[in-house]
Amino acid sequence: MQKQSSLQLTAKIGLVEKVGYASGDLASNLIYQTISIYLLFFYTNIYGISAGAAATMFFVVRIIDAISDPLVGALVDRTNTRFGRFRPYLLYWAIPFAGLAFLCFTTPDFTEGGKLIYAYVTYVGLSIVYTFVNVPYAALTPAITANNSEIVSLTSVRMIFANLGGVIVSYFVPYLSGYFGEFTSPSRSWQLTMGIIGAVGAILLLFCFFSTKERVKPVSEEKVKFSDIFEQFRKNRPLVVLSIFFVLIFGVNSISSSIGVYFVTYNMGREDLVGLYTVLGSLPAFLCIPLIPYLNKKLGKKVLLNASLILSIIGTLSLLIIPTSMVSLILISRVVTALGTLTAGAFMWALVPETIEYGEYVTGKRLSGLIYAIIGFFFKCGMALGGAIPGVILSQFGYVANETQTSHALLGILIATAVIPAVILLLAMVDINFYNLDNKKHTEVIEELKRRANVKANL
């Protein structure tokens, strides 16, 4: 085994490579955000299956994710090709990813039962292919560099592009479907829209493949087993803490996204502001995320995360005292909340490589793919939790769709918008303070891994 250069492993990463890497998350968000936001509407309003059947399908897909994610992660960690361990998946799965997204928004002339089977096959297929793209893509971060500052910088650029994807989807998908709908059928307009989004996503994933380089190799070449998951949870405390953090933060974001339209439409009585309220949840990313590397150096991990969470709690609880007629203050509250959650949400991705290195330190195995698969499973759990909580609260408080709401229903919407997110954010603060991998300990871990690599290289 040829000895790796420490200078190469910790060198600064060029802007082209950072942009190239971030383009992979832009691609994933263009495709999967479109699926997440619009697929239910397409199934019920265009494709012609019931909301109950669609909801059942989404639940089944999450169960399949729970099984497939760690299996894909273990497979990724066993991969060894001339292109590296993670990059080949971007090359080989980019076009299938775009193709299945296109098929999900295709309306075949089948019977009702045939349509449901087709929807299951295409959506389950897309979810599995997404795992084959997203797990190795995320695991590529600690393979590009071992420099912690560069990882934070790389992750910050990635999160900017991820939020850019969300903004593009929020505005351009409805625009494109409406534009094509002027001269073709609704089903065909959605198919054409997804075709364009998918093609752009595939091109961006290929750009990511060609512009990145894997520099950091695992010290150990031991065979990866599914049981390694349990060993990681026994020995890797930072991974456990971060996994819980992912559930909570993605849960908050999911609740805010799904309940916001109800709050603006019914509590504020301003349905015309739904789009603005939604986009204000993403736009602050372009302000706060570029500052994360600087804030990390000045404040440190825990102070940065705690300050971000406190800011979010203040923003969300302020809705309890701001009159719904004061639109400007409510929109400011939305921005303040987003500044905190976006900062915490972006920075937590920069901590995942640390948990991989710590896992290698305590177990002797560098399980990048498996750990990112674990993280992926937990953030999907957070998204599922965030989707369920608003539904339960709306039901319990007597919400009735497309009607004037009772004061009791409006109270339920307010609780789901302000109180529940604040409680979850408080739990996230408690959780993250159990994270025991500070900068000093992380440096010790890196130095020990370098020592082991040098010993192995000289054998």
C-alpha cells in the first residue's frame, strides 16, 4: 500500500471542486424536493388515485427505506473501483435517478389497480435509486479531505446549493407545469416539467462526479457487515447524539413546511402570502450559511449550535404574542426562525465526517457509507414525524378543509406552528450538549488515525 501524503489529505480544496461537489446536492434537491412537495398532489389531482392509497404508499416506502438504506450503506463501503469508493455511484445512477423521477410523473392508460401498481413500482424504485445516489454522495465529503476547516467550508457551499434547489423547485416547477399546461394536458405538462428537472439533475450529478476527487482512504480494509451498525451505536457516542439531532431538526423543518400553509391561510387570512412565507424559510440560507466557517472558528461547535437553536426558539415562540394582523412582524419572525434552523441544519452535516473518523478510531473500521445511511434513515424518520404531528393536531382540534375554521381549530394550528417546534428545538439543545467530540479530542483522533495509516503503509 502506497503511503498517502498528509499534505494532500489536508490541503485546501479549490472552488471548482467545492462547486462541483455542491452541485450533487443541488441535483438531489431539484429532483427529490419536486417529488416531496408535488408528488402527492400529482397522484390525487392528476394521476387519479385516492389520498388514502397515496398516504399508504408513502408509509410503505418509508419502511422500505428503513431496510434499504443500511444495506446500501454497507454495499457502498465494500466498493473499490478505479473511480474510487463513492464517486462511481454518481456516474452510474445519475440517469436512472432522473429516469425514474420522470416515470413517477407519467400517467399510463391503466386500470385503477394497474395505476396503483405502477405508482408503487416507480416510487419505490425512485426511493431506492435515490439511496444509491444520496448515501455515497454524502459519504464523499470525508473522502475529499481530512481537513476539518475544509469540511466545514465544503459543507457550507453544499448547503447553499441545497437551499438553492429548494428555491428553484418552489418557483419554477409550478411555473413550468403551468406554462406547458397552456398547450397540453395537465398530465403531460407535469411529465414535461419533471423531464426537464430530471435532465438538469442528471447533468449536475455527472458534473459532481467529474469535478471531485477521493483523497482519504480507510486505514482498515476489513469486511463491512450489517452488524457493524450495532457496534457503532455501542461505541460511537457522537453518532448517537447526532442521529437524534437529525431526527429533531428535520422534524421541526418538516412541521414548519407542512403547517405553514395552514397558519398563513387560516390564522392570518392571507392565502396570497403562502409562497412568500414558504420561500422565507429558505432564502436566509444565502446569508447565514456562508458565515458558518467563520462562526465555527470564533464560537466553536456547541456555542454555535446552541445560539442557532435559541434564535429559532425565540422566532417561533414570538408567534404566540404577535397579532396575526401584523404581517410584517410575522414575516420577520419567519426569517429569524429560519436563520437559526438553517444554520443548525447546515452545520450538523459538517459533524457527520467527525463521527465517521471517531467510529474508525474506536472500532478500527471507516464506515462512511454505512454511517451516512444511518443518518439518512434518521432524517427520514424526522421528516415522517414532522408530517404526522401536524395531521394529528389538526384532527384533534377539529380542522375541516376548505371551510372557515373555529377558534379551537385556529388554536391547534397555532400550537403546531409555534409551540411544538419550540419544544422540539429545546430537546435538540439538550441532545447536542451530550456531543463529546470537541476540537481537541477530534485533533487527537485525526493524529491517531494518521499514525495508524503510516504504520500500515510502512509494513
